[in-house]
Amino acid sequence: MNVLELAGISKAYGGKTVLDQVGFHVRQGEILGLLGPNGAGKTTLLKAVSGLTKCDRGTIKAFGLDFQDNKRQILKNTGIVPQENNLEREATVKEALLLYAKLFGVRRAKQEVGKLLERFALTEWQDVLVRHLSGGLARKTLIVRALLPDPPLLLLDEPSVGLDPDVRRGIWRLILELKEAGKTIVLTTHYMEEADFLCDRIALLKSGKLIFLDTPGRLKQKSGGATLEDAFIHLTGTGVL
Amino acid sequence: MGWYMVYYREMFLMRKKIGNLGYVFSTLLYPLLYLFAFSWGFGPTAGIPGGYVPFLSKGMLGIAVMLNSFQQTAISVSVGRFYFRSFQTLLVSPLTPFDITLGATLAGVSRGVMAGGLIYLVAFGAFAAPPPSLPGIAGIIISAACFGAFGFTVGLWADNQDALSMIINFIITPMTFFCGSFFPIERLPSWLQGVAGWLPLSLSNKLLRADDWTGEAASCLLILSGTAALLFYISVRKVNSYSE
């Protein structure tokens, strides 16, 4: 069953095309990685799926429902982790999570927040102001926040960007746990190792066009590269500055 | 009740910022400074029927409501949108554009009414300023709604600090000085009276100074209500068509 279906998505800013007829589907329980060089359109595509960017053309369906007509229902079932830390800076970790839970109408919000804080080992940080969190803890809190309404679909925009290797590995384990719990995940990343380790399939974008959609193994095979990074450079042609 | 969650969030964040003197006093300080400086400086010689202090204190009340409803809402939305991106949390939630707009606008109303109340208490304590009449109270609430909705619209429109400053410099500041807060509009050149008299702060000032529900007070309330409704409608449309 497809959780997410995109068809013919196009978007231009000031005459410059950033997404050009992009289409693919994401199956239930899989992790799909959106890869591409800077400016390929990954974040724009994720914003389109989360309703922050309106497409010029194309259709988005989630859970079999058309996004235009069922935006609120779809968003209620979609957890979004943005690239930047957009938690409320004046709030503590617990307060920020409670505010979010209320916006999403989570029942027994306090208990749910408490459970997730404990599950993801954040209880000792619950009274710390968000602006005092390290990058890794902020990312973790953002993921926990997205999980509060228990959404079946997660959109993660560069979930481990700027984190040191140890924390990054921790985030990977967390993402795999979520997959095992049955979540469908779409993530963008610049880390080829991350994509290779986490993703069931990869959608490779270049200049707004989808140029490859298959498993990481097939991507390496197609390009003749030993690693995903070799394949990425070969296919996107970004070997020079 | 989705709107209440937005309102609750805005008020929660405001409460968290109350210890920040720069935040709290930025929009309270000017009306207070004007109140004391002009009451002491011009009070005895202003030649306002009924006395200058009652006149000025109601003008400062109007300014405080305008500044706090407009500016705090506009800053909350614009800064939350383009610096901290926390406003996007509302946009990717299941809330409707109506809920988001209503919650944020009502938070603006609360900010304005609280600031206005504080200014009045100071004016009462320092100068025994008379309390606002019923039309005055209605004026406070409806002008807070009008400027709260305006602040929300501007917050959604402004893409950077310069755009926000432009609105403050070219719309809010001229209204502060030409809408009858410091002196009667009748003292302006006749061509300017015609323009200034229709601006929301002038209508709010007329309501604040009305002793009873006269025809003029009712007209002012009606026009302010219509303006608030129009700005609210524009805000809902802007949220609905939001695209990065």
C-alpha cells in the first residue's frame, strides 16, 4: 500500500524551475531518501508535501487522500521534522512538547509527553530551556515532537545535519526504531553513508528532476561506483565546485 | 476550539517573555513617557475644554492599545516566521486558517487590553484621570481587534525587519501623532483632518472620549468593527494562500 503518492510536481521561483514533473510513491513502512546536490529541490519537495509550499502543478496524495482537499486530515497524520530547530525558544523541552501536543489535539497530552520523554531518554532534560539544548538534543526533541500525535508518516529534513558522528548514529538508531514500529519515513540527507544505512529506496534529484529511483544497491550498480558517494557524484555530476 | 490552542500558545510565550524588560516596556514606554512629559509640560497651557490630562490620558490609552496589539502581534508572527520558523509549526498543524488567525488576533486583543489597562492605572494613580466610559471600553476592545488583525496581516506579509519597520514608520508612527491622541484633530490643517479623521486610531480616540452612545460614537464603532472584520478576512486568506 502506498502512503504517499506524488505525480507531476512542478514548482518555479521567479521563472527558475526548482521542481520539474517529479513523481514517485512511498510504500507503507519504508524509508525513502531524497538525495541530490544543493539546490536540487529536496527541501522544496518536502515543504510541498508538508503544505508549506504550494506547487504550480501536480498532485500529492497521502493515505489515498488528495492533499488539496484533505490537507488538515493529512497533516494530523504526518509528523514533520524541519531542518532547523523551530522549537519555541522561550519554553522548556516539556513545555514545547506540550504546546505542540495541544495544537495537534493529542489526548492526555501530559501523559503522552511524559511517555515519549522517557522512551527517548529526555526526561532529565525536560525542564531545560530549548535555547540551551545542544544540536543533538534539539534534533532528538524535534523528532519526539513529531511523534506526539503518533503519525504513520514522518517527513525528516536532514535529520542529522551538523551533528557529530556519535550523535548521528544515535539518530540513525532512532529512525530505524521508528521504521520497525511501522512508520513510513521520507528523509532528505546530504550524507551518503546515512542514505546507504537507512534507506530502502533512494529518489535522486538533480536540478529539480527525478533522475533515479531505486535501492541504494541498484544506484551503486548503475553507476559502477563502489560507494553511494561515488554513484552520487557520477550521476549528479557535482565533482567540481 | 482550535483557535484557543493558538491563543494559549501566544499567551504562554508572552508570559515567558514578561521578565524581558526590553520586550515588555518597548511598547509601554512611549505612551508612559508621553503621558508624563506632555501632562507636566503642556497640561496647564493646552487650552483643551475639560482639561488636558483627561484628554491626553485617553489618547495615550489608545496609543498603548494600538502599539501593543499591532506591534507585538506583527513581531510575533514575522519573527516566528522568518527567524525562528516557529510559526510554521502552526501552518503544518491540523488547524484551519480561521483558527490560526482568530487565536493570534485574540492574543493581540489581550495584549492591547492589558497594556491599555496598565496605562490607565498609571494615569489614574499619577493624575487622577477619569475612567473610560462604556463607548470607551468598546473602543479599546474593538481597536485592539482591528490592530491585532492588522498586525497579523503585516506579520504574514513582512519578509524581513525592514518591511516591518516600513509599516511602523509610515503608518503607525504618523497615526500616533496625527490622530488626536495629543491634541484635537480640529487643530490640524483642514485637508489633513479629512484624512486623519477616518484612520482607526482617530475613531478609537473618539470612542475613548465619548461620554455616551451618541450617533458619532456608534458610527466610529461600526467603522472600526468593519475594518477589523475586513483585516481579519484578509488574514485568513493570507494564511490559506501561504506558500514559501
